Amino acid sequence: MKKEVYFVHFITFYREEAMRVLVCNIGSTSFKFRYFDMDGEKVLARGGIERVGFHNATMKFYVGDEKTPKVEKTEFIPTQSQAVELCLNFLREIFGDLTEIKAVGFKTVQAGEENGSVLLTERVIAAMEKYSPLAPAHNPPYIQAILMFDRLLPEIPLVGVFEPGFHTGRPEYASVYGAPYEWYKKYGLRKYGYHGASLRYVTGETIRILGLDPKVHKIIACHLGGSSSVCAYKDGRSVDTSMGLTPQSGVPQSNRVGDIDAFAIPFIMKKTGFSMEEVFHELVTNGGLKGISGTSGDMRDILEEIEKGGPLADRCRLARAKLIYDIKFYMGAYILLMGGVDAVCFSGGIGQKEAMLRAEVLCSLDFLGFVLDEAANMRGEQIISTPNSTIKAVVLETNEEIIVARETVRVVNGKKEE
């Protein structure tokens, strides 16, 4: 793996050149990429592989914004390393060679004290390995892919845009838990927060679309989907966020428990005879909306069960009500912490598509002068508050990849974050 000093000579070289950046988003069994020409932020190629590690892995690679894949196959793709090779072979086939790639950026998840937008050095990789227990589904496949890129493209800088990096400017008291202080200092037990790339994009777009002052604003960002979090964003910084040490905490998610009393774990162990590992398995695979509703945990399935009045309809209503309640709970806390709110933005599959959920959340702000544009909300328009509303509300499709690309360029060019 590259060492810190290895990258020094890149800084001047790339500052004057148009940048082409490859961005990778890696899951436990998935590999997705976008290849950008950063002059105009144009997507030159994109694609993904699902079910990496399985014999029926599906691969779809596209050129530019074409709707029909240039490559579409189903085959055995055993590892993330092979996924990397397939991606680079495709780019080589389309663009002739790989010399135009000036950097590779990764939407990385967790590196403890190294969280931020950073060059992926030996020290950072070691931190990713150290904190893998906090992101067991993401860190190992990312490390595998990063090492493969390092082997295949040894002269190209690799950049990690870590999800918690967006939240690193918070006051210390907003991050520390009420646990023994040495756990915080020695083991990194703290609230990290996640969804950094998405939150960076939607807060920036909220400021731009609503014409807010870039330096003075108060925004609550609701990223709601299979993975959900709520974030308070004030004057260009994350003030607080619902996710904590891991992405499992905060509001209930598709199959993640959300917030729970730590002493519930030994209580359930005694009641069920489960081991600690079995209890945690249940909480992360059968918790959240799935656990309450008895469905898949997908909001579409929950709404379908409610609409048809099925045997799980009451549980589905309870799951949905719990999610709405917890979103309001965090929003209320954040309004107090920020001393008010200028705008609320919604993103993610639920945030973008669930108009009635948005309405139920936002109408709790009536007492502060919020007025919902009901027709705009039902149509899913971008701005769903009325012109005379004291608080604005927007619905946005996030773009994590462009944030990773921008951060990669910034890091490679040696520029400080503004």
C-alpha cells in the first residue's frame, strides 16, 4: 500500500490538468462505479455488479448516459478484486487505455481517527481494518478493492471519502457517550454519524435552491430509505446526527433496530436463552421496520399491507407511526440545538416518494409558521412549502458519487475544505 510520502509529487501535476476520476461504491456483495470527466462533471461511464461472490452475479456497464447497457452478463464473480478487474477492463475497452484516470475515489465507511476525505495510505488502511467491527459489511470488501486498485494502478492516487467525515466538526460533547472516558479515548467509542456524502450533497442543494445564505443557515436533513438518518446542519457544519457509533442506531430503519437501551441486550438474552451474537443478529437483520411490521421492512410493502387491510396491517401502521415519531423527535431536538430552522429537506427512497409521511412530519411544524403546499407535496415537486411559509421544505434526489468525485479532486489537489 502507498505510504504518505508517495503522494507528494502528484499534487502539482494534477492541479493544472483536467481531471478524470473513477468513483467506486462498494457493498458486501455489490460493486458500483461512475467515471467522471470533472470538466463539466460529465459521467463518461457507469455500471455495477450485484451478488458478488455468487454464481449468478449480474453485471451491467453503460457508456455515458445511455439507457442500454454496453455490457450485460450473468456469471460467477467470486471477489471484489475480480469486480475491480472487470470494471477496469471495460474502461480500457471503451477508452483505449487507463492513462486518463487521474484518481480513484471511494465512498468509504469507517476509519475511526482517520475519518475524513483522505489519501488511502497504509495508516488509513490499518485504521479501516481496526474499525471493521463497526462496519463489518463494508470495510472488508472496500479494503479488498482498494488493495486491488493499488496493485493494478500503482501510480494513481486513491482517496477515501469516509461517511463520518461530514460530522467531524461537531463539538466534543455531541460525540461522547456517557460511558467510561477511557473507552472514548482508548477504543474510539463515540458517535460518528454516517450518510456523509448524501448529506453533503442535499444540504448544499437546499442552500442553492432556496437561496439561503451559504454561511448562515439552519437545515434539518432527513435521509430516509432502507438506511435512514436525520441531521442538523447549521452554518455549513453538521451539528448533530441521529446515527451514532454504527449505522444501526437512530431512527428505526428497514431492518436495523435504531435506538435501544443497551441493557435490553442482557434482558433478552436471559428471557430467550440467546447468545449475545444471536441477539445482535436479530436486531440487525430482523429489527427496525421489519421487526415491528412483520413484513420485509420495505416501506412499499408496509403501505401495501395497510392499504389492503391484511393481517399485519395494525403492525404496519405501528411501524410507520414509530418512524414518523422518531423523525419528529430528532427534528424537535435539533430545532432547539440550532435555535430554529430555516429549511427541512427530504431524500432517499422514502423521503422522495412517501408524500403522506412528509406531510405528517412537516405539519408538526405548523406552530412555527410552516405551511405545506399540499398539491406540490402530492406531486413530489422539489419545493413543497408555500411561498409564505416561514420554514421551507424541499424534496431532493441525492448524488453521492459526485460528492466523492469532488472531494477526491480537492484532496489530490491539496486544497483545504472550505
